[in-house]
Amino acid sequence: MSYALDDVRELLRSSDEVKAILEATVIPNSNGSEPPRAPPELAEDRRILAVVSHKDDWDLIEEGCVFVCKSITQTNGKPREIEIQRVLPIYGNFAIVMSQMRRNTLDLGKGTTVPAALPTETSRSGFSVAITPAEGLQGDAQPAVFFTKNVQDLRELVAECKRLRETSEVESNVVINVSQSTTHFSWLRPYILKQISPSLLALIPPDLRAVNQPLQERLSISSAGQPGDDHHDIQTIRDEWVRTQARKACTTAKRSLRLRLGTFNVNGKLPSQDLSSWIQGTTIEIQSMTESETIASSLPTLPPVKNMSPLSLGEVVKNPFEWLKRKTSISSSQPSAQTAAEETIDPVDPDDTDPDVYVLGIQELDLSTEALIYSLGTAREDAWCRAVFASLGEKAEKYEKLTSIQLVGMLIVVIVKKKLKECFSDVKTTSAGAGILGVMGNKGATAVRLSFKAPGSTAPTVFTFVNAHLAAFDEMVDKRNSDFQDLSKRLVFEVAWPSEEDHDLEYSLPTLTAYESDVLFWMNGGNNSATQGDLNYRIDIPDLELRRILREDDWDDSHKFPALLRYDQLTKAQKQSKAFVGFMEHTISHLPTYRFSPGLGMDVLGYDLKRKPAWTDRILYIPSPTCRAEPLSYDAYPQITMSDHRPVAADFRVDVDTLNQEEYVETLKRFYREVDHLEGSHERKGLKIDNAYLDFGTLKYQEPQVQVVKVTNTSKGPCAFRFVPVQNDAPIHPEWLSIEPQTGVLLPEQSAEITFTAYVDNAIASKLNRQPNDLGGTLILHTLLGKDHFISISAEYEYTCFGNSLAFLTQLPGPIRSVKASTDLLDERHQKNAPTEIIRLVNWLMSNTTSIENVFLQPADEKMVVQIRDCLDTGDEFPWSATDTTDGQVSLAFGAALLLLLDSLPEPVIPEILHPKCVEMSNRDEAFELLDAVHPAAVNVWISVTAFLHFMAKSTMDEDHAQRLAGVFAPILLRDDPTSLAPPISPVKKERFLLYFIS
């Protein structure tokens, strides 16, 4: 007993105490109809029953629980260990019943084999112990039954259970969910959360919604004055660390899988057109072709079709000064997308460039009333599958259908290459209705979950595909968001035990949702039938205004579609965290796919005059950090006109890890053992930091400063750390500082480096410019279940004229660095007519007329730009004379400085509220009259800048020079407000307004 007691104590936290312990043998398959017989005493059936007590020092409440533990088989001379199989809180209907056993006999009728270790002395009878959990038994379930001969320990165990039940303050009719409770038995959560098999951990990916959140956001609320839930935080940090370390250690290579996903709302139609363009699509190399060339190349089995589509990708006109845009945040922890893309990854099928997997989602497959009531068979599904394979032409012979599932009008089909079929396993399907009464299948979703093992790998990558059809009508956006949340919960897959051993261990099985995947693809199809209502996620712009923007030719699609998508209900739901949080979508470069109408009831683009156009047909995805999904294309296919929707398809490349499953499981177990005592050890955790004072010196605008602190675990066991704020409502660090990593796990004597990066962008500069320049503060590095460390930070901010409003700049009595206090600012009567900094730049450029033809149109030297900015901030003379300088690079630098200064203004020179009026101006006189509504300082800036641009336009023989200048300055001087509710205005119209002043 002493060994068992010591083993159990090793599992417990310091606040928990063993009150009684009993070594017993589990009796399997007890039906309760007759007294159980004493079982053979096999090693794998031995259990340790321990009554554990927990006392709350604050509430003086004692709670108890029975732990059922089992020894872990050890080899190679390793010390034996035990693990917790089950926890049984003592309250309510908890019951423990003991009875005398019948003598052990041998049942030859069941083919029982007498084990070699069977004791020869069986004349002595023992006792059975039946334990009924507090929440009761479900259905035909029987209580767990154990056998023991140790009467004394059994009496002590029963007595302790009786005492703890009598002292329990939980009412008898209450059932406690231990994994979620924050009051009663919350101390059991760390033990409950450990009851997941490492085999299941290897097979079941973590929830994508959680794993894509920064780890710091998944931890409990904590601060210096109010400690959080360290036990919960340790569990979260530990699981993240174990998965990451094990995967890193076991991954030997990566392979890429090519997928093509398609969604099509067919409006109850059977296939009546060639689907080749939708199924086979356009190759990635020809995406830059014109519309007619793209359509023609996407039809391998049909003659070229021209001028059939309202889609136009157009040319992407880029601002030549985008190279000057500095990053608003600095991160040293995440590799860039370009770096990841440059990694050489072999495809799983290197001999064939066609998609390895097709996943097609079809909505409104059947609109008949009968389909809502009873199944009409698979005739429509078969028809569409035949059409899909026919559209593949000669390539069809290398594919076969893997699985499909239909719910009334929603169908999802998975087609794979025959040579790769053996790589797919554990295929599961599910569905959930969300239509009439919230359950009918006219709305809802179908889903497929499958595991893919790349050649050479024995560990699966889990893919989940969802085909959804949500609520209709414009005003039903909240219902659509609610449907999405409901489907996210109800699309559940069954979980199978990885092995019989895991089943015998009685591990708790998690619920598998669509999010327990390595990558989740979600296809949405909009509603179309007039009998069922309007479209689904639509665009919050008045109908006539939307149609006008869609048909306008005076701005290209690379600007038009992003501007319209600001008003897209799906995009807004994501930003407001109401639906599809964490999902990504490839850039939309096609016109809305709903609702088209034949005949007289359509506009010039073919849209139904009674239904507002919208992007209702979408393909979104959310990958895990360990599974990179790269979108390659995202197109609509307007040449397929059988429905009032247009089909949409997207190509993806998904990079999967190659690793050995058995090695991965064993590595998971090894890492878990290394950090298992993060919360079970009685030793107080300790960290050592090599520098507790960080002085960043002079902190300049857009110039990052980096310092590194080394942290070492000085305790005998593993420890975890996190940064916490001084107060709950305060940030962890100032906004000018970033910390990476903010959480971590360290083994004994292990060290890690924490990087602190100070950086000031436009938004931060606008705040710091109005505050004292002495920056400082205290960071708190909290050791979970240990002490806190305090790190002092300091910096001296160097004021800059960048990032300030025009009103503030006109209040400066001199250069911004000469201002000592806010009382030095000029009052309204004495403030300047225009900012001195802008006027200095314009005057210098006006004085240098020898090399200005390329100003604003070519890149500039960044070091020169910084020098110019410093002169503006200090008031020093520029190092280059405008009249003597012949170096064209200097002029380019002054032009870049002017552009960057104007772009750093929090508000554009012409307020966003006046933009609609600006584009209504029909001549120069009207345009000048509009300036009466603009703030005087902004008017003076506008006049100064446009006068110089007018001078530049007149100084060259190039007739298009003014147009190019307008293309650069219009997006800055008339910058859009991304939060505005007003309809977007085409860049070309803004340029036209600017041209009234410079042309």
C-alpha cells in the first residue's frame, strides 16, 4: 500500500490530499443480474482507488473525489508510473456499495484460459465494490465494479466516501460538469484534462478556432493584483508546447496536395451544359490573360467563346510609391509567406499536375416539396456526378468518387485520383438541417471529414469540407450568422478508438466538430429561387448605386471589388466576430455571382432587376499552423448559365507533414512525461532573467529597436511562464513595444530568448507626439505557480511631424522637437495658415526645376528621405541646396518625403464626407467652389501641392504626365475611410477632380 500511496501522491497538487487508498482488480462486463465472481488477478486489470480531498483555504469548504488509477507498463528498468483513468466526484447521487464475492470458479463454457499467474489459493473469498457516479448512470449502463480482499482498506475508503458525501454542499438534484465548472470541483479540471489518450492526441488535431488564436489570448485573465487560473493556463501552454515540439521532432519532410473546390447553386436544374470550364478551370499561368482569352483557354472541349462574361480582371494599376509604405508592425517570430513559398516541397503526385482531389458542393439540387418530406433517391446526385466525370474528358479515367453525402438539396462529392485512393482513410460524413423549424434540410450543411497520409507517412492530415446553404433575405443577416454558429456546433463526427488498449483505459472521448481538423474548407451557396426569398450574404449598398458601380468602366476591378467588399455582409460579420472568425478567403477578382436573369428582366450585366447582385457563392478556409494552405486561383464561370447563380471554383495547394505515427505518439508521450509535473510538483517554480532593465535609448519614428532577454529555468522541474498586465484593464505592454514569445515552457536548466521590439508607426506617433517623450513602464513576467519577475523598460521618444493632423501642425510655434510642453502651442488666433513642414518641401521642389520630371514617379533613396524628415523635425537647413543640386536622386527624395508626410495625416486633406460632392463637379470653377467647405489649413495645403503639380504638368511635353501624377496623389489627398458607410467612389473619378487643379 505504501508504494501505491506514494505513486498517487506524485500525481496530486499540493492543495490535494489522499485520505484513503485501496488496491483492487476491475471486474469487466458486470451485468448486475447476479453477484459478480472474483476475477483472475491479471496485472492489466489492477487498479488503485484513492479518495482525494481538497480544501479551499478561503471558503473553508472540503470536497472529495475517488480517483481510479492504473499502472503504466514500464520496460528497460524504468520506474513504474501510474495514470488517472477516471475521476468520480463525491456528491449528490454518488454511491459506493460493497458485497461479498462468490468463490472464484472457472467457466469452461466461455473458453476461458487459466493464466499462468493465477493464484493457487482461491478458497478465500473477497468483496466487490460497485461505484455509481454522482451524475447517475445512462440507459443500461452498469456501475464500475472492483474486487478486493483487503477488508481494512476497503472500510477506510467507504468511510471516507460517506463522510465527504455528507459534508458536500452540492444539492442532490444538481449535476456538475467538472470540465467547465468554475465553482464546485473546479480543482479537478487539471486531472480531467489529462484524461486524453496520446494516440487520440496524435489523431485528433486541436480546434482550429483556438489554435489560430494567439496563445496569450487563450489564457485566463490575470494581472499583478489578481492572479488568474494558473492550472488552466499550464494545461493550455503545456498542450501547445507538447504538440509543437513533438511535431517538430518527428517531421521528416513535407509533401504538397493539390485540391480544386467548386460550389454551384443549381436552382433545382439538372446538368444541361458542358461543365468543363468549372471542373477543369484555368491554369495558374494564364491568369493575366484578357477575359476572352481566359474563357477560351478554360474550355478544353468547346470552341472558343468570346464576350459572354461580365467579368473583367483588367490590369492591376499599382501606386508607384507603394514601396515606401512602411510596415505598421514588426514581428521577428513568424516567417514570411515568401520564405515559406520558397521552400522546396515535392507534390504527392509529381508525374501529374492535375488536381489530386476534387470537392464539389451543390446547393438546391432538388427544390421539390416531396424532397423535404422523404428521400427521392440518388437520381439527381448520379446525374450531376456523371456530368462532372464527363466534363473531365479523357482525364476522367484517372479519377473515382471517394464519398458523397446529400441532405435534400445540399450535396457534397469528393473525387480523388485512383493512384492516391489508398492514401485516404477514416472517411466520415455528417449533415445538419437549418431550414424550416430549424431542422429541415432545405437549409443547413453537409460535411465530409477524411484523413490523408502522404506516401511515406503513417500519420494522417485531417481535411474537413463543409457545403452550407444559409438563410435568405437581406434583413436575415443575423439569422445567417446564427445558422453558421448553430451548424458549427451540430456538424459532429463520430470518434473511433485508435486501439483496443485505449478503449480499455477508459479515456474520455472528445466530441469531433468540423474544427478538429488540420484544414477546414467551407463552401457557401446563396439562395436564388423567387419562391424562397432573396439572396444570402449580400452587399449593404443601395441597389441602383451598386449596379452603377459594377458597370462603371472608369476603375479597374483590382480597386472596385475590394471597395465593394467593405460592404459585403460576410466580410462585415467576420470583422465583427459574428461568423467565420479566423476564416480566410482568396482575393475576389470576379463580379458577383448572383442573381442572373434571362430575358427582359435583367440589366446590362445580366443581373435580375428584382434581386440585388451579391457574392453569395463563396469558398473560405482555415488551416492550422502546421498545415499550410495556399490559394492558387478563385474564379467564377459566367459561361455556365443554366442557373441564376454562376459556379465558383478555387484551387489550393496544401502542404502536409511526412512523419511516422508510432514515433509521433511515443514522442508525444515522452514530452508529456517531461512536463507532466508542471502543476503537480510541490516545488515553487523559479526563473532567472539575465537583464531586468531595458533601455531602448532614442526611439525614432519607423526605426525599430530590438533587445533580447535570456530566461533560464532554475528549478528542478519544468515551468511555464507568461506576461501579465499590471491591472486587468491594462495592456501587457505599451503599444510601441511588442514581445515575442509572450508564453513558454522551459525544462530544467533550459533557456529561451525573449525579443522586445520597440517601433513607432503613424497611429502610435500621433499619440506620442502629444505626450511627454520619456517613455517607460514595468513588464511582469509571471511564472505559473511561481513568483513574478519585473522588467523595467525605458526610451526617449524623438518627436516627429509625421503622423499628426493638419490642425496640430498649424499650432506648432516652431519645429516639433523645439516644443517643450502643450502650453507652447499657438492658440486659434495665432496659428499658421498651413503647416511649415509641407510648405518647406513644396518650396524646395519649386526652386529645383532642373530634375523634377520623374519626381513622385520613381523610387527614392530611403536614407535621404530620413535625412529630410530629420530636418523638418529639427528645423535645420536641408543639406542640399535647391538651386545648386543637379542630382536627380535628391529631388526624388524630397518628392517621396512630401508624399509620405501627406499620407501620414490621420485625416485626408479633403475630408471623406466631401468625396461624393467632389466627383459631382463638372468643371474647374465648381471644383474651386467646393474648397469653401474645407478647413482653411487643408485648403492652403491643397492649393500649394496642386499648384506645384500643375507646374510640373506644364513643364513637360508628356501629355499623360498630369494623369500619372493624379494617379499617385488622388488616393492620398482623397484617401478613403475604411470604416465609412457611404458607397465607394472610383479612383478615376477622384483623379478627375484632382485634374481640374493640375491639368
